Amino acid sequence: MGVTDEPDVPTGEPGRRTEYWADLAVDVPADWGWGSTPPACGPGPSRTADGRRVVRFDEAVPYVGRPLAQTDMCVDPPSPPSAPYVWLGADVDPGTIDLGDGWSQETVEVNGSMLTVATDDAELREHILSTARGGEVCLSEVELRGTLDHAGGVNPSREPTTLRVCVYRREDASDTTPELAYAAELGPVALAACRRAMSEVAPPRDQCPTLDILEVEWVVLEQVADDGTVSDRDVVHMVCPGIDRDAGGLSGFETSPLTPAMTFPWAVGGIPAVVYGSSISVAGFADYFIGGLG
């Protein structure tokens, strides 16, 4: 199968992967899925680790949740849980809650974000909590009209080996500092597929004058060399869906139309449970994003 047909999944320690939220990073089992947390509707798993949609929130799928609604059909989660979970940024006070039948939920604050772990395995809970730390892959927040350059900026002469994916979100248009909602580092298959798709991108179209006002989510794609140098950067916009190939920040207006070929190399892992892409109604994108609710 060619590189454009088989994107790879986030790299990391065998059997583990790192999840990011704002300035929080934590290691979880690699076979856990993704989902939502309080106060989002649910909460519960929405995607398995292999990308399958979870039809029922009470399905026994371990998952990492974020406060991002996956559905508008609110149901109470089972108690005790059907499977362990980690919540990032949930609206939960620090402390420990007895969930019954040997299950407990512990919440701690890490760099301003809440980290919650629920399981009936005390050793697993302690291990996950022990890995909590500051994020080091993507910037934890960016100024909407500021620059994305860091660690020396972009150096096109360096040969990339990794595709870094950084998702930023803001609550509403009054927020000028979007925060990191998800991050992953993808290997050579995804990188090759992305570079091929970007080489065939259409010329920029007319700008969208309301883009900066309406946008609440962005995906930043960075091609990274072994020493951490960024050799190329693109920003994916979800309003007037397109990609800014000359991205110095999130506020670029001259975008080329987004296509499935530009999307599938990086829309893996937790992306379908993190990015709404709700303005994208074009056929071919349905499995890549949460989509519109309601």
C-alpha cells in the first residue's frame, strides 16, 4: 500500500502514548480511545484507538476525554464506569471520589489544568498520575495575531523526519489567545503523504473577510527535523476550509481549498474526537472530524 493510503499513528514509547492539553502532558496506554469530559454532553468515549466510532457511551472503551462535546444526545455515564478513563481539562475539583465496586476517580491540577484518572487499578492510576508534566511538543498557547515561530523559526534547508500536529482552540471570538487542545508527532508515512499532498495544492483563493472573527479552531502542521528544527509549517483553517501554505501565525487569510488528500495524513489518532470541522460538508471529510452537532 502506498504512503498516501496508509498514514501512521502517533509515535511514542511502546504501549504508551502522550496526550496534551494546554500546558499538560500525560502518558496513557496506547490502546485507549478518545472522548469527552464534563461539562460537555456525555461524557464518555467516542472513538476507539483504531479510529472506530463508539456508538454507545456506556461501551467498555478506555479513553482520554476532553471538554469537547461529541454529541447533543446527553446521557448519564454508567457508575461505576465500564472502563478506565483520563480526563484532561474537565470541570472537576481536585480530590478523590469513590465510584463504587473498587473504582475511584482522582483529580489533580497540573500547570493550571485539571487531570482526572478513574480506574479500579490503583497501580495504573498512580503510574498515569506520575507521568503528568508540562507539554513540550507544541506551544501551549498562541496569540491569535502573533507568530508561531519558536526555537529559531522555520529553516527550509533542514530535511524533516516527523510531522508535528498541533490543534488550537478558543471558546469564543473574544478570546485572543487560543490554547493547545491536542498534539501528536507522526512518523515518515504521514510526513511523506502530507508532503506529496502539499506539493499539489491549488493556488490561494480570495480571502475570507470574516475568517478571523468566526474561527475557533486551527490545526498547525509542522515538518520537523531530527534536531527539532521546523522546516515547513502550514495552518489548516476550518472556516472557509483551507490551508495557509505560508503560515507565520493563525491569522492567515490567503488559503488554498482543503481536500481529503491534504487531510487524511494527519487526521488520525485523536483528531476525529478533537476537531469539529463543522463547516466542512464536502463529501470525503466525514470520518476525519467530529462534525456539526444537532
